[in-house]
Amino acid sequence: MRQGFVKVAAATPKILVADCVENTRVILESIREMSRAGAKIMVLPELAVTGYTCSDLFWQEQLIWESERQLSRLLDETRGVDALIFVGMPMEIFGKLYNVAAVMNRGKLLGIVPKKYLPSYHEFYEGRHFTPGEEQTVWIEREGERIPFGMNLLFACRELPRLIVAAEICEDLWVPNPPSVSHALAGATVLVNLSASDEMTGKDTYRRELVRSQSARLVAGYIYADAGEGESSTDLVFGAQNMIAENGTILAEAERFKNQTICTELDVDRLVSERRRMTTYPAQRPEGYVTVPFSLVVGKTELTRTFSARPFVPSDQGDRDKRCDEILNIQAMGLKKRLEHTRCQSAVIGISGGLDSTLALLVAARAFDLLGLSRDKITAVTMPCFGTTDRTYQNACQLTRCLGASLREVDIREAVELHFRDIGQDPEKHDVTYENSQARERTQILMDIANQTGGLVIGTGDLSELALGWATYNGDHMSMYAVNASVPKTLVRHLVRYYADTCQEQELSRVLLDVLDTPVSPELLPPEDGKISQKTEELVGPYELHDFFLYYMLRAGFEPLKIFRIARRAFEGEYDSDTVLKWLKSFYRRFFAQQFKRSCLPDGPKVGSVAVSPRGDLRMPSDGCARIWLDQLEKL
């Protein structure tokens, strides 16, 4: 439960219709199974104690009495279970029969939540047996205890204040305005659904989308426990499609028709953080609700859920290709609009043979195609200097020719050497001045050529470089429109790969693949034996690590220790803990120290949920201090 992670579970025991004694036995087995897995919230299906398909047996006194007796057994045998448990059963209250969720914690009945919407159409006729629940909470007496009964109950964990749980039952989710909407607006971060949803062809897809989308629109965790094998097959079959979702993502799902128990971790801290940053998400006010406290033992939650090591890149090939095409279109449409607005008929790009400038040139080609302009109006400028290798030079030239752009070469060695003499820089001293003088000379040339051609200088720097400040201020840091400004380095690679795979031009594809195979480098230091000597990731760290840190810092707002914890899990087998920690500290130092460069970025299109534009997603002071973030890591 530390760092907001709470292990939760949904189970479908194989019941016998109307056999409350046997059903309680298998329910207890499921509870013990979930407890061994460390689950702190456990959800079982609708009417699990009796079975959902009892039909007119619900009018039998014996069934209702036995169900009540078995509830006492459940309470007695779960005294030692450290969890909040939801079990479905029928219950007679005020002379009427209700379809309810009995909510238990350490052998105590905390509350009873009734189902509101009772389907009485098609194969359903719940209105024949049950009374609809009401929002207003009333108090009932049971075995000398006063128990709250009503839909509007919030179960709040004393030890983890952000863990607030509320329940709805099956059909409640399928109506236009589900109770879970009110529950979330009252503060519930985790919603549970005790369900008995029968199977029909295609219904599983709709059911999954209901659960997924409800967790997304409410920014909540959603635990769905479905009835399965064991229910009567007189007219229906139940598939036990248990699901656990978090803010639009299905974290765990049971295989249908298998009565499986599923278990994973919900991150309630992230849910609260996401709600807090959404200015349109209402303040949570539990007006009209009764809050029922419960307790759990706080300990370290063993993580079983996975975290993508590359959160900016979809793992599925089809989704990845779709994402790449979409991003290329966003980039191209942004540039198209800027060219139209400024009435520019040309563009200027510094082409190095590296990934970023390659992507910028591909985007410019697509934008010019959209405008109906000839690609020869794109001037690709190669500016060899001290660190340029033959491989990158040849790739830059061949790429330009393949795309039909105009190639222009400006050798800057002499100009930079003259500049060194002007400022008294020793050319043998390969320091930051040596490197940045080249970058600024290149930017000056690009700006002046743009003036000559009446064009725009297209920036090539990517999101990862901006996050780390790996750009020369007023050098490659500056342009007239920055098409890659919100594209992280890990995604740049896939965009170029996608273009190579889909361009249907053999030579262009060959060049792009060789660019992908070239080490990332600014090429500002002389090569060694004709090969790149300055490899960026040896200096600032692996970009895949930094992109991971960036995503979970900016998108999720995670604290450093939490990022370190999930990074170790995500990169297990790739990087050891010491390496992750080393570059995480470096990330925080650089991110805070380099904000001044991001405070004056040129315009560029936002393509994803993480961006650092000072006009959009990141309004951060240039003098912000990283101390409290780094101090947390120093404790490790």
C-alpha cells in the first residue's frame, strides 16, 4: 500500500444454485486464495451466496434465512482476513427483498449496498423478486449492531486516506447515469461492481468497453466480478469475465468461461493526482453520503502489474503503426498551417544524417505534399565540421536526394576557426565552447539562408533533448518552427522506422535504416578512426531511461522513489538498480537546471500527452530547485 499501490482482486467461485452452504464454502476458498495473493480489496459476483439464477426460489423463506445464516459464517471466518470484501446476496430489509452487496472487513459487517436498477426485460425479471435500492442511507439492526443500508456509502481506509471505495451492482453500470458517477464525484477512487451478466455473441466486447470507459471518464479504479460456471443453464450461460481497470486501461482480465481469479494493483495516488490536475473534474464532496471507515495493515505491496519500459511507444505493431502515421500527420499539418500563415514557399533544415533531422525532413516533405508545393523548395543544408563522419554526411546527402529536396553544403570549419581566433579559443581545447561554437554557427547559417530563400528554419530537436537541456542555447535550440519539439527520442526511432517500412522506395528505405543504425551523436568532437567518437547516451544516459523518467514525472506526477521502483521493474534484465539510480539523479539535476532553455522555445505541434512548451503543458520557473527530489533519492 505504500506509494499508493493497492492490491485488488475479483473472483468467481463455482457455485451450486440455491446451495448457500456450499456456496459459502467456495466463497471462503476464493477469499483465502485472494488473501494469499495479498489482495486488500476483494470482490465476488452478484448474489454469489445463493446464485443469481435462483428465479422464483427467491420467494422461498428457507433460501433467504439460510443466506442470512451464511453471512454470519462469512463474517466469523474472515475475522483474520486483512481486506475489504464485497459479497453478493439477497437480503430482506423492511419486509422487502433486496439484491445487495454485503461489505465486510475483519469479521465486521460495515454496510449493505442495494442494487438500484433492476432489469425486467428480455431474459431478466429481477423486478419480480427484488425491490430497487435507494440512495438515502438508513440504519438497520443486525445482531446488536447498527449497519448502514443504502447506495450512497463510501468505505474509507483509515491508513490510506486516498483509498475510498464504493459499490454498484451489474445493471447499475449499464444505465445512462450509473451510480458510480455519483460515487466518484463524492470522492470514491475505487469502484466495484458485483455482476451476473450472461453471455451472448459480442457482449464481451461491449462489457469490456463499459468497464474501461467508466474507469476513464471517472478517473477511477474499477473492479468487476462476474458470475460464471455454476449458475443455472436453463436459458443462460455466464462467462465470468472478471476485469480490473484503471483510468481507461484494463490491467487484468479473466479468460471467459474459466471462473478465474484475477489480481493486480491499483495506483490510487495516481488517480488522485490525475483528478487534481484536471480543472474540469469537480471537487469531491460527499454530500448525501455516509462514510464508513475501515482499517488495513500497511505494508509494501508486491507489484505484479507491468509498466511499459517505453511508455511513449505502443507495444502492439498495429497500434504503433497507427500512432506513427497519426503523429507524422500532426507534425505535417502544424508545419503546413505555419507555412500558409507566413506565406512561405520554402523551408530550410539543417540535415546531419542523424535521427532528428531525418524526421524533420520527412515531416517537411509530407507538409509540402499537402500544400501542393514542389519538394525542391525544401533546402536541406549539410554543414560539415570537425566531428562530421563520412557515414552521416553521405546519409544526409542521399536522404535529401531521395526525397527530392534541394541539397546545399556549407563547410563551417574555416568560419569556426576564425571565430576561435576572434574570441581567443584554443582549437585544441575540446570544451563546451568548442562544441557550442559549431552549433551556433550552423544556426546562423540556417537563419540567413532562410532569409535568402524567404523560408522558415525548421527545428529538429526532440522532446528528450529539451527535457535534458541537451541543446545549445541559441544554437540548435532555436528555429522558426520546431516540428519535433514534443516527440520523445524513443518515438523518433519508430517514426523513422515506420517511414522506412511504408515508403515503398528501396533506396530511401535503405538510407533510413542506416540512419537508425547510427549512434546518436551531435558530432561536435573529431572522429576516431573515421567513426563517431561522441556518443550522446554515454554522456547523458540512455534515452529510453530518460523518456521513462520524463513520462512518469510529468504525466503521472510520481515522486522519485516511486519512479525508481517502477523503473527497476520495467527495465529488469536491461539495467541494474545502480544504473537506474545514477541516471535518475542525473535526470532530475538536468531537468531543473535546464528549464531556462525550455522557457523560450519556438512554436511546435503537441503530438502526445507529455510536452514541455512554456505556452502549453509546462509552466515551470527557470529557478526551480531540485533539492527535495534529489534528497529523496539520496536516502537509497
